[in-house]
Amino acid sequence: MNLRANIDKPQVFYSMKAFEEANARIPLVADDLAKTTGDDYVRMVEIDKDGYQLGANGQRMPALDRNGHIRTLVDQNSGDAIPVFAGPRDVAYHVDWYEANGYITPEVAGAIRKLASISDEISPMLKAFKIEPDPEANVGLDGVYISRGQVKQERVPRFRREPTTSRIPSSDKAQAFMTEGESLLAGNRYDHPVEAMRKYAKDQLDKINKANLSTNLSYVRVESALSGQELRLGDLQLDKEAQARLEDTIRNIKTAKKEIKKVSLRKKGIDRDVRMRQRNDDRVRKLLDVAADQSLQSNARRIAAKDAFTLAQSTFDDAASAAKEYLDATAKFAGKNSEARIALTETLDAARKTVREVEAVLKDEVTAESLDNLHHIDGALAQADAIRKAVATDIDRLSDRLAALPLAERERAEEATRFFMDKAKNQFGDSVSELRAQKNAAVAAARRETTAVENIRSRITQGKVDELERLTRRRAKDLRETLSYSQELQGRIDELETNLLPLNDHKRELNDIITQSEVFRREMKESGIPTGYFDASIVGNTWAGVPVPNEIANAVNKYKSVPGAQRKLLAALTIPYDAVNDVFRFIGATADVSRTAIQGLLGIGENPDITRKGIGVAVKALKDPEEEFTFLKQVEQEMVDEGLGTLARAVGVGKLEIAHGEYLFRGVSDENSMLAALAKKKPLSWFEIMFSTPGNAERYLRYQDYMRAAKLAGKDVDDVRVIRDSANAANMVTGRSSHGVLAPIIGERGSSRVLFAGRFVQSQFDTVYNALLVGGIEGEVARRSLLRLVLGGSALTYMINEANGEKTDWRPIVDGIPNPNFVRVRVAGHDISLFGPWDSLAKGLISTYQGDPSSFFRSKMAPAAGIIYDLSAGNRKTPLDEPIGFNKETLGQYKPSPFGLTDTIQGVINATRGEQSWTDTAAGAVFNALGLKNSPLSPREKYNKELTEAYPGWSAKDTDGKPIAYARPADPLDDPLFLREYAANHPDSVPGPASALGKELKAVRDEYGEAIKANNARFSNDERTLGEWKAVRHDLKLQQRTALEPIFEKMQQAFGDKEPEPGTPAAWLDSYMATFENAEVEKNIDFDLLDKYQAEWLKANGAVAQDYIDQFFLAGADPVAERDYLYAMQKLNEDGYFDGGMPRYTGMISGLSDREIDKAKAFISGSEEKHPELAGIKDYMTKAFMILDAEGYTIEQIVDVVNSNKKAFENPVFTIYKFDNPQLVEWLDTGNFYSTLKAVASR
């Protein structure tokens, strides 16, 4: 059928996710159940070395069999009685008897019942999945169930002849002994009852988990590519389920048919008796009429006597037939009523013997006289009376024996035989009555022959008439009852046949389902779709032999599968990866006792008293590892007393997390690994306890607190939804989600491989989601917790800062990035955030919103994943091009050392070097131990602090040493000249990247400052013309700008890409550098435009700003010539010389504007600089044509460009302007010397 299904479907993923979570939690739940229910048992119940339970007097106690009798055995060799003593399960199976008879105290009995309550917890869950609990059969009515479990040790039995074996026998074999005491006597040994019940709980919960998974998988829908319709995976199971139901239906049909046949046979017997009684009634009337007729002759009386004996024989035959039916009906109870059958057989034999004797008497009396007939009739009646008494005695004895049978079997036997017993009694009673009547009739006949005939005949006739009427009434009543019972049986037959019809219909439906399922399978096979089978060890036997789409089978089976041959390469890669990841995680988390201020921070805001109690439990557990379970038992008892249910139900139903595995080695999945074993050794186990125990204790208490609140609010605390909401809220507040944040995508193990603490991150997301969108207990707790954390943390931060004379920075974003000092407290040289991981989450969300999720995601990565990410992203260098890894600033990213211990050790190193005080180092160690999110002053913060301290004593000076009078900014970072000078003069005092920037900036200043100074000096001394000076000046400015650009970019990366405040030196520098960008034309600098824009800049910002920029770029060079030139350019720009407001040329034929002609002339000039070979061409026309023709200029345009240099084509307006402003125009003549320019300006 080509069924398609995506293994990432929620039905498949979450079914397996729930199974995996439950599978991991089952051992923990079983452990907790055994611990909490078995603590009193371990403390109170004493078991000797041979496995027998000792009583209140310290002695062994007798064992009881299943009927409650003291059990003994007989030695087959000596015949002596051997006592059997009670094992722990024997006592549990009859705990009331042992308590009532003083063998055990009520406290011990209570401990036994408490341990046995595990089965009471689990049995309802088993029944919910239609799994019948399987307690041992010999639990008494006055006892409870404690699993006997498997035999730990088996020796050669002492009292049984059976082969020895070296294997550990199964539980079934071990329980072949009637009592545990017999098994112990035979040499067997069992697990301690608490351990046996733990295993029992685990096994039963495994069954429930598999049944739940099987049910969930049956609802997964797959699509048929052939027919396009969807069906459930459970449809593929139909044939198997239908086969089982069909077998049950066929059995029911056969049972119904047998019942119909049995009832029909019973009805036939009743109908036969009805007919027989009717015939007997007719013959009795006829017999009485004959007996009443006194005129009959002797011959006629003989015939009447014969008929009487014939009637007696028929009666006995009927009685024999009824007795035979009774014998057949009671055949199935042969083992219990053999004596009754023998008695009945003897009775029948006696009856047959009497019949034969009666027949013999009848023959003798055919010719006898009336008196002789009377004599033999008396004998026959006496014999019949004896038979009646014998049968009655036998029936009574049989009734007594039936009464002695077990209740259920006796009721069935009585029901099956009551009819036949009553019928037998009636038959024998009728026979005796009839014989007596015949006797009276015969006596009356004899007397009539010897006495006065008339008188006696009248009395006999009246008596017989009365007797006949009585007998007729009784038999009419019996006949009506028999007919009514016959009709009842017919109705029963009709009812059974009616019930048989739907069974036959259901049989046909099941056959149709089986046929449909076979069609599904055949289409799957014909379409060539790969099919597989579920691993029975995962889903149980309900899916055995049911083919399902291969991808779904793999999706389920992979949770337990071991990488096969086809995955050798993947296994080879994952094994070392996991090793590196887990070892780094192992080392990194060691000595990390800071869980309370990380995962537990939200709980501190929600209810700090519970946090305090959790830490107290952990401290006590350092001395006594069982303290946590003692505390758990106490909490559970309080909850039970308050009617809030049990913690076991919270864990099993509500999914309350118990993080037994969330210790220092939560990245290690193998419980039997070396690292897991190492975690149990001191002092590592102490860190483990301090990390996990407070979280567990907090979850218990918070769940209890939320359940109390729910009960006060009138909610049903037995409702699964209330339990689950309270458990989820407790998990959320304590930072423990049921799965990692990436588990829905790559599974739990995959999430652990990628993220360091995926469950905690998921709990943070759950908290935010619940606070915004969810109601009920979860939403209420999330909103309350976050609100208290934000308000309380903010208020405390403000108060601490105010007390220390610091200002609280409330800006979440500075310079376009998350503010590292947002709501921080400055204590002992450390920045502390009272919001811990929630501060990191907020900044991560801001970075993600700004389009940079990588930094947030990188901070949450597992160690190995982080290294791989850095290498794959090419992040082998810092933003300052320093190699990652082995330097003072970045080594901490990868060196394998514990979190808090890393910072503490680094602080000690810094203190020994004099880079920080020992007070700050000690404070940092305390903060790390408490888990507070803190950091010492970063290089940038140290730099800012040093700049702030040095800035008031510094002033900017011009080339003459005079201070530059400008408005100094409040923030030294807005004064780039100060930053440059300070970094250049103090490169070693500023740590890390600032030192490198200062050195690079100083080198650029020295290099280009000297070149600019030399160029200005040669121009001032008339060693270079204006044109030569400008050409060198332009080249140096361009080179200086090119060298400074990467340095400015590094400064922005190191100190923040801050937008400068308007009017500050930083804004002057920023806008001055922008003139170079604005003067770019087709990727070349148009120096005329550059001069124009810089002249505009001078006008906009003033002379002071120009002095500042000159000092920044020229670094002490003489700026006089530069300033004169810029003032001239500024005045020309104001008069419209640069923007086309003043016409320059006339007589142009190409249509080019003056500005476009100047641009073409600038392009020719620039090309000469780039191509020195053009310098040898003296003819300007030839040079212009060679350059501009290649750029697409027409001949007319080239001619205009050439003519623009000729006096004849100069516009008169421009001529007049030059005449009126020679001090300005002369700066346009590139052939002038500086002395000429100064002389013209002085006129």
C-alpha cells in the first residue's frame, strides 16, 4: 500500500519521548517506592541468616498453608513430622493471623502492610491497561501480597527428589513450594522483601509503559500512496486482535450450543415424565374401579393384582431411569461423590431385585386364592417400604456429602442434581403410596369374601374414592409445575438461540476484519514498501509479527538499538566526541556547588523559605546520604495526612522530576561508566549532593505547597490535571524540565551532545511561555515568580548601588548591543547580576532579535560542540586578530577546569601579578561558590576606568603648544585625540586590545605626520609649487585615511560602535572622515571635490574644530599652509566657484556643463598619476584624446575639455571675479609658489 509516515510526527516522537522518559524514570520511581514503603519494614522486621522471619519473641514462627493450617512435612526416611517455619512472605500472606495470635506486634504488621501497599498503587494502573495483576495464589484472606521474587541461591532439595541444576531457577519454579518456609527448608534463598518489591514494581511499571506505548502507537496515522486514504497503525493489528476475539467468539458459540443441547435434553426428560404420570393416573383409576367392584370373580382379582404389580414395576423402572440420570449428571463430580454413586447403585440393584421377586410372586399368585394374594402383597409392600427408606437414607447421605463440598462446587452440584433428587423422591414416594393403596384394596377384597359383602364393599369403595381424589389433586399440581418448568426451559432455549445470532454475526465481522488486514499487508508487500517489526522488548508482544512501515519501526527501535555494521563510521565518530564532551563537562561541573543561584534562582524569588529548607537537607545529606529519603518520607507522610495524595503518584502521574542522575556528571549517560563510579567517591560526592539534593528537596516542597493551594481553592486534588499542573510548576520553578530544549528535534541524547544544560534552558522558555499565555497553577506560579524576581532584584540592585555610591545602569542596550552593565552591582571589583541566568536569557533574546542568535546559542553549547562550532565558523582569531586559545584573555574558553574554580584560580594568578587586589580575589571566590553571576573588570572596563581618572588632567594643544579651546565632552570616549594620545603614551598600562590599538595609531601618526610636515615645509620654502604640494598632500591624505580606517574599525569592535554625540570631537572626526567618502567619483577621489567638502566642513565646525583635526592627523606638523589653502577653498565655495554658481567657460560646443568639464580635466590629471607613461606626452590635445576617448567621450566633448585651458574660452564673469579676488584665484594656479600667494594676499 506504500504507506508513508514522517518519523518526526508528534504522534511518533512524543510517544517514544514519553516512553523513553518513563523508562528512565521507572527505576527511580521503583527505588523511591521501595524506600518510602519499606523503611519501617527494614527497621522493624528481623530476618535470620537462613531467611526466616523472627517473631516478637525473637524465635521462628510456624508457617501456614493456604487453608490457614499450620504446615508440617513428613520425613520420608524416618516418618517423623518436620515443622515448617515461616518466611517473610508466609507471614505477609497471613499477617492478620500472626498479629492476632501474638506472633508479631501491630507495628510490625503495619510495616508489612505498608510494604505491600506497592501492589495497591500499581494494580489500578495495570487494570487500566487491561493487564491483570498476578499476585501469588496462596495469599490468604487475612494477608497481603509481597513478591517472593526469584531465587538467589538453590541447593539440592532435602525433601524432594528432583534433579539439581546450576542455573538460577525462575520465579515459577521457586514458587512450586506451597510455602516459602518449605523452599527455605529445601535450601533456596530469596531477595530481601524490600528488594523483591522494588523489582516487582519495576517489572510491573515496565509492563504499563510498554502497554501505554503500544496504545499510543496504534493511533499513529499513515497514508496509503496507492489509495490516498489514511489508516491507523492499529489497523494493521486488527487481524491479530480479531483472531483472538474470533477464537473467544467461537468458544462462546460452542458453549451456547452445548447449553442449548443440555437444556433440550432436560426438557425431553420432563416431557417424558409428564406423559408417564398421565398414563399412571389412567391405570390407577382403572385399577380402583376394578377393586371396588365386589362382584368380580377370583380370576378378575388375580388380573387386578397383576396390574398392581405391573404398575409397581413401571414405577421402579421410572425411578431407576431418574436415578440413572442423576448418576450421569453427577459424573463430573466423580472425585468427590464416589460413595454417593456406590450407594445409589446399591439402591438400584435392590430395587431391581425387588422387582424380580415381585414378578416371581406374581407368577405364584396367578392361581392362588385371595388370602394368599394378600400375604404376598404384604411382603412386596414391606420390601418396597424398605427400599423407600434405603433410598431416602442414601439421598440424605448424598445431600450431606454435597453439603461438605466447597461452596462454589457444592452450589454447582446441587443445582445440577436437585431436579433429579426431587424426581427420584417423588417416584419412590408414588410407588409406596400406590402399593399401600393396593394393599388396602386387597385386604378389603379378602375381607369382603369372608364377611358380609355388601357392608364392607360400601366402605372400601368410599375410601378408595377419597384416596383417588387426593392423589389426583396432588398429581395435577405436580403436573402443572412440571409443564410450567418445561415452558421455562423452552424460553431458555429460545433465548440462547437469540443470543447465538449476534455471536454468529460478530464471527462474520471478525472474518471481514481479518480479510481487510490481509489486504493491507498484501498491498504493502506488492507495492514494495520496506516493512519492519517493532522490537518486542520495547512495545511488548502486542505488536509481535505485525509488519509496519520501516521508517516507523526504525524510529521506535532506535531508542534501544546498538549501532550496527552500517553505522560503524558514525559510532567511531560519536564515541570520541562523547568522550571529549563528557570529560570536559565532568571537569567543568566539578566543585560547582552553585545550583541554588542558577537553577534555583527563580525559586528564591518565589518562596525563599523553601530554598532554605532545600539547602538544609543537602547539608545534612553530606553526613548521612539517606537524609534525602528520610526527608522525602516526611513530606509524603504530611501530604497523605493532609489528603494531598502521595509523591509516588506525583512522579508517576504528574511527572514530577526526581533528578537522581543530574549530578556533576549529567552528561554521562551510562550509569555503569567509570565517571559515574568516580562520582560516588568523596569529595566529588559532596559536590554531587550539594548540586542535586537541594533541587529534589525543593521540588517536593514546592509541589506540596502548590497542592495545598489547589485544595484551598476548592480544586479536586485527586484530579490528574491538578496533579500534573502542580508538578509542572514545581519542575519549572526549580529549573528542571522533563526534556532538553532540542530534544523534540534531535532526541534527548542529541540535545545533551549539543547543549550543556538543555533541560534548564527549556525550563526557562517554559516559564516565559506559561507567564504570558497559560492560566491555572502553572501560569500563576510563572507570573508570580518572574514578577518577584524582576521587582525584588531591581530594588535590591538599586539599594546596594546607592549604598556604595554607584549609579545603576538601567539601559538594556548601549551602542546597539546588549549593555554588559545593565542592572549590575559593583562589589569588590566585580560586576554582579542578581538575575543570574535570566540576565543571560534576556540578553540572548535581544541579540537574537537583532539578527545575531549565534552568540546566545554559542553560550549554551556543550564543550565539544562549542569547539567544533568555533572551528567550523572560522573563529580562530579574536576581533583583534589574536589567535584563539592560548593567550591570557581567551585561554579560559577551552582549558578544562571547573566553572567557579576557573575564575577563582585566574583571580589568584591576577592577584600574584598585581593585576587585581587580594580582596577582589577573595570576593570573587565567594561569589563563584554561591553561584552568583559575576565578573571582574573586563579590559574595556579597566580601560574606561583609567581613562576617566586621567582625562581631567589632560588638555589638547596646537602646534605652538597653546591649549585648544573646545568644549570637552563628559565621556572621554568622545574625545578621540585624548584616546590616541593616551594610548600612544601609555601602551603598557592599558591591557589587551587597547594596547595594540594605541601602538598602531601611534605608528600611523608618526609615519604620516612626518611626511606631511616635510611636504608643508618644502612648500613654505618655495621648494615646491602649489600643484606639486597639492599632489603630495592629496597622496598623503589618501594613504593616511586608508591606514586609519581598519584601526577605527578595531576601536569600534573593542570599545563599542557608539554613535558620537553632536558637537563633540568624536563627531568632528567622524564627519571629517566622511568628506573622503563623499568625494569618491567612480572609485577615485576627486580632489577638487574633497577640497570643496573639507572647506564646507571647516565652515560648519569652525576653526577650533579644524585645529583639533589638524592636531589629530598632522601630529605636530605646521598647519599654516594647509589652513591658508582651506580658507581660500572655503571662500571660493561660498562664491559658487565649485558648485557651478559662477560661470567659468564660454564658446563650448559639446553641451557639457562647467562642472562636467572640470570633472573630465580631473580625470585626465588622475590618469596621469596612475599611468606615468603618459607624462612624456607634451601635447595636451593628444593626451586628452588618448584618455577620454577610451571613456566614451565624443570629439566635440574632448575639444571643449582642451579649450577650457585657453584664455580665449574663459567666461568674462569669471575673468572679472579673478581680477577682484586675486588672493583667492591665485590658489587655483598650480604653478604659483607659496611666497607668491602670500605676496598677493598681502596687497
